[in-house]
Amino acid sequence: MEFYSIRGGNPLSGEVDIAGAKNAALPILAASIMSNETVTVENVPDVSDIRAILSAIENIGAVVQRVDRHTFRINGSRIQDAPVEDEAVKKIRGSYYLIGSLLGKYQHAEVTLPKGCDIGLRPIDQHVKGFRALGAAIRIEHGMIIAETRELAGSHIYLDVVSVGATINIMMAASMAKGLTIIENAAKEPHVVDLANFLNSMGAQIKGAGTDVIRIRGVQRLHATEYSIIPDQIEAGTYMFAAAATHGDVTIRNVIPKHLESLTAKLGEIGCQVEESDDAVRVVANRRLSSTHVKTLPYPGFPTDMQPQITVLLGLSDGTSIVTESIFESRFKYVDELTRMGAQIRVESNTAIIDGVTKYTGASIVAPDLRAGAALVIAALAAEGYSEVSDIRYIERGYEDFPEKLRALGADIRLLDTDDPQLDSRKALHLA
Ligand code: EPZ
């Protein structure tokens, strides 16, 4: 089993390039099979969730050709009417995007119910409500969700909660439905806009993505396109907060600074210097940061996917901070691990009350999910002494070359394996 071996204390410095956005790539790859022509997708991040969705579309008959590490040509003309249920896809949340894309194209989809990170209840009632409004019959049998209809027809759908997944799924299916669909109370995240731009580049007619009302006029067919995915806002944010927590100086390149505004604002509030240029942000922290209050909200609010990272940072800041999680109710599971590193954090329901300490100390910690795992790595990089972070398969779901990129910034992090017969000597070498 692989784990990260980390000697903390090095301030991160230098430049890091951000990969394509995982949460945009998942729906875009799912939507790429909606055309019968060949679609080229660039800037696809090389992470395990993406490999899972690619294998899922290949298993139902799409031709997936890897042009280079981050570019794929996909042809969905030979898709068979087969259920999507392979093992890899069962583990990822994004597998449910194949319901929207297959239902839109073939009026029939059979997809295993998604799991994804264990961060709280993750209902799909709004997806189901949307599909039903478009005329599909939905049933759940043997762990599969089955959606079918003779004809999808546009509809007026008001989402009861702002849901990224439901907005995306309904947008995909509605792209090939007959007539006009209006989604009200839609999610406005950058990846929702990216999917709309991708579908429009294939000939879809979607207007209003990025606002809370999206209008989709269905078309009969979608054509070939070449499309490059936006940079990953959360990967960028993770490096911004790692720079701040280690009192470093890091330029994060290949980003869209507008997508990072809620993060930039919080870093500024607590005393970091943040400089923005066209496609980069530089974060400099040369003193102890101060406390603040944060509440996670749908975009453009502070993202829930950055909640563990900011909690780790505020755990080292001067004074008392309050972090309120309003999207997922079980997203503070990592706090126990952080406490073992010396953090003073009390969790009451969906709120963490953080009394900043002057330092964390290294410990053996377990990554409970993707973002919390990345946040614990930040804690270990900032900590005094040696840490081991296990269950890193979660982190690999969403961060391309995580240890390599951190090492290039001066972090002392190694990837080791408990099954390695030379583990003891490698560990001794690292500790020496
Ligand atoms: C997406 O999850 C992301 N996943 C998550 O990122 C992210 O945390 C989340 O959006 C919020 O930004 C992917 O894009 C694959 P939601 P999703 O539907 O779509 C409730 C990561 O680390 N809800 O926007 O599943 C739900 O319980 C992952 O990369 C319903 O009640 O999130 C939650 O409280 C983790 N009914 C809220 O809406 C529904 O039918 C927002 O969830 C759907 C959602």
C-alpha cells in the first residue's frame, strides 16, 4: 500500500502548473459520447477518477484514443446499449453523468448508482426530478439506476437545492430533448459553464450557464469538436493554501484568477499577499496569519472542496476562527487526524471552532477522502517533524503528480510502499 512520507518545515517556493479541472473533465468526457463524430478533448487531468470514466465509456463501446498524456479522441458512434457497471466506475461520483448523456442520446440509460467521497448524504433526487420532468421513467433496481423514455421533451425545472451534478445531468439530457428546457436555481460553478461551452461547441444550444437560469433548446444531433478543459480551481486553491500554510512564495500558473476570487479574498483577509496576473496567482506568506470566519456556499461562494484546506490553514493562524460547512454534513472527519498533529479544533454539528496553534507536529495520519487527504498533506508539510499519510488513493483521484509537484516546490515528500521489501531502509534514508 502506497503512502506519503513527509518531513515538514520547508516553505514552498517556486512555480507550479495546474492541470485541467477534474470536475469539468468528468461531465465533458461523459458528454463526448453524445456525438457520433470524433470529439477531441485537451487538458484532461491524468488522475484516477478520469481513468475510471474513460474505461466506463470504452466498456460500452466508445473508441477512446489517447493522443498524448492529456489529450483524447473519443468516438461514440458504436456505443452498445449496455449497462454501465464496471468496478472502477462504481467508486466515482461522476459516473452518474452517463445517465444524462446516454438518456439524451439514446433515450435509455442504465448506470450503477454512484458512490464517490464519503462526505455526507449524497442524494440524487434532483437529478431524478429533472429526468422525470423531461419525460423519462426512472427506476432503481439491483444497485442500478434505469432511465428510459420514447421521447425526451423540454420542460421547466426548478431545482430545490443548488446542485452541480443535477444541473449538469439535466443540461446534458435536455441538449438532445425536443423543445426548450429551463433550469431554474441552477448551479453556477465554472465546470457547469465549461460543460455548456463544450456542448455548444458540438452544436448544442445552451444559454445562461453561469447564471441561475439556464435555457437549453434541444437539437437532434451533436457534431465533432476540439475542446480544451478549464484549469482546476480546487487544485490551484490547494497549492495556494499550501503556500500560505508553509509561509512560502508560490506562483500558481495556468489558472483563471476569476475562478479563485473567494480564495484570494480569504487569503488577503488573513494577511497573505496575493498577486494576480492574466493566468497566474502568486501567494506569499511571510508572517503568522490571522483568524477569520468562513462559510462554504455554492459558487461564487467559498467552495466546500476547499473547506478542509482552509481549516488546516486557520488551525495555524492567530486567534479563533469559525468554519461552517453548509453543503455536506460529514465533511469534518479529518479533524480527528489533525488534532493528533496538535490542532485545537472543536466540531459542533456543521461548524468547526478553531483555536489557532503556533505549530503542528508530524504524525501518522489517514486520508479520509480526496480534499481532506490533500489538506492533511498540507498540514504535514507545515508541521515540525515527520509524518506518514496513508490511504493516498483518495488523493490520487483528483491531484495529478501531487508529490512530484510539491517536491518541485521544495517539499520533502516521498511516495513509499508498505509492500516494498526495502521499505525500512528507504524510510531510514528519508529520516536521516
Ligand atoms: C460536486 O458534487 C463535486 N463532484 C464535489 O466535488 C463538490 O463538493 C460538490 O459538487 C459541491 O461543489 C463532482 O463534480 C464529481 P451537489 P455533487 O449535487 O454534484 C444536495 C471533489 O472533492 N443534493 O452540488 O455530488 C447535496 O446533498 C468532490 O471533487 C440534493 O439534496 O454535489 C449537497 O448538500 C467532492 N439532491 C448539495 O445538494 C440532489 O439530487 C450540493 O451537492 C443532489 C444534491
